[in-house]
Amino acid sequence: MPIFECRNLTKSYGSAPALSNVNLAVESGRIVGLLGPNGSGKTTMIKLANGLLTPTAGEVLIDGMAPGIETKKIVSYLPERTYIPLWMNAEQLMDFFGDFYADFRRERAEEMIAHLGIDPKQRVKEMSKGTREKVQLILVMSRAAKLYMLDEPIGGVDPATRDYIISTIIGNYDQQASVIISTHLIADVESVLDDVIFINRGEIILQSTVDEVREKNGKSVDALFREVFKC
Amino acid sequence: MEWQLNTNAPIYSQLIYNLKLAIVAGQYSPGDRMPSVRDMAMEAGVNPNTMQRALQELERDGLVFSQRTSGRFVTEEKSMIEDAKRSLAEEQIRSFLGSMSRLGYGKKEIIALLESGTEEAMTTNANI
């Protein structure tokens, strides 16, 4: 059974469709890039999967279940925007995550926080943007989830931090789990992806492995993306 | 080890090439234990599944072997490594000959050029 599945999934905001009739399946053990330009429906799809939006038509399934309490136990979600309380410090955040999620591995988080030289007593409010993003990702990747959904995890950080974030993703996911990463910074992630999904104006226009793309087109996913989405 | 990956060719075949090169060049000696798939994937900045597939391919070729509990090792059969070296060399020659023939050189000219150019090329290489 796929860990993530969309069946004829449609979501409209008013009359404007954000996703139209999407059919998609992601198996376990894959790192998948959800790639598309701004406004193509990436965040909408991830929010639907996390029960933050409800479908206009069709369904979204996590491990065969509609989004709800049971799926939140197995999905570790990094939203596009910061949601962690700004007054907390890293230590309090780890307590918070430990209370919420049975699969939170605190030792793992502590180790990464220490490795990055982040002061566990520093409040989120006082952290730089890059440090905040690192802390959030550490929290999310420290869960032993079955599915990680990362919405633009590398958007606002410098290239060195990007490398750290990407190696954190590779280093922490267990090979039974799947990771879905939405981004438009393709060059930075493509070598860690198994599969890529191109989405445009709410429709899936390509689903393939990275190496198939390179083999068929003789070019990188990044180059193909630039060609397909040329303005 | 150093990983040299370009962005246009499939990652899988490039990993195989890099790994073979490392074994042939003695970065991993016969009988050496290889690092874990995850560590190598992190070092190369690639997907662990792709690294796993590349190592399985080397296993099928006999260059590495797995021991169920203790990991993956470089083969102890030196002849296997020699064969791999030879086939990498043949690949280089094929691609060299291809480039030369695109430049309009025939076999004899290439050999003559090689002989006159070798000495210089060798010294340059030795200086690196």
C-alpha cells in the first residue's frame, strides 16, 4: 500500500482550482521532490495531506487512511511558515515535541542541536532565521515517522546550511520511511531524490526517477525544469 | 573519498564509476571494509537508495562482497581488480579514440602523436 496517495484530488479556493484531479502514489522508502513554480499547488497538496485543508473532491490517503489523529502519529510535517512558539528555547521545544509525539527521539535532537553549537537556552525569538529553520528541521527529523513532509525546507537559508539540512535529511530518515520535499531549489536537492514530481497549475505533469530524467533527456532535473517551466 | 559527479548523467552510473576508480586506485585496498551505505551516501551527497543500488551492482561484478552481519568488503581477488582496471582503461581509450577521430585523425597518426606527445605528457603528469 502506498504511504501517500491522491485519488482524483481536487481543491478549489472559491472558483479557482489549486489542484485539479490529481492522481499520485508514493511508496515507502523513497525521497521524493515535489517540484513546481510558485502557486503550482505544492503547499495545497501538503496541507491537504496534513488535514489542514479538506478536499473539494476526491481523497488523500496516508498509509490508506484519511488525514486525522492516526495519520498525524506517523506523519512528520515541516510547514512553510514557523509555527513554533517564539518564546520557547530549544530545550523547551524538545519537551514540547516529546509531549506531543510518541515517536520523538530526544537524544537524536539533542545531539544535532549540540553538533550545530546551538545554545539550548536561547529563545527562538533571539535566533537568526537560519538557526530557526535548522531547529525546526531537527525537531521534525528527530521523529521516527513513516512519512516526512517538508514544505520548502531550504527556502531561506545559505548554501552551507542547505548542505547541512540535506545531509540531516539523508542521515535521519530510516529506509522504510518516505520523505516528500517541496521546493523550487532543485539543483540543491536533486541528487538526494529518488523520484521527482513536476506540478504545474494544480496538475501533475511528470512523475519519474531522477536517473530516468537524466538518462532520457541527457540533462539534470534542474535543467529540464527550467525548460518545462520557461517563462 | 572524493566524489566527482556531474549533473547531466544518471547518478547511479556515476557512483559505480567513482567506486570502481577508488578500488582500482587503491583508496580501498583488497579486503578493506567499506563504510556504510548511509555514510557513503552522505559523503557523496546522494540518495542512500541510489548508493545501495550502485554497491549491489559492484557486488554482482564481484568487486565487493557482503557479509551478512559485518558489512561490505572489497574483494581479495586481485585479478578481479585488475580486470576492472583494464575495463576502465578500455573505456578511456574508446572515448579518446572517439574524440581524436572527430578531430579527423586516423589510427597511425594517433599513434605517432601519442609517441611524440607521451614524454611531455608524462612529465607534466608527474609534476602534478
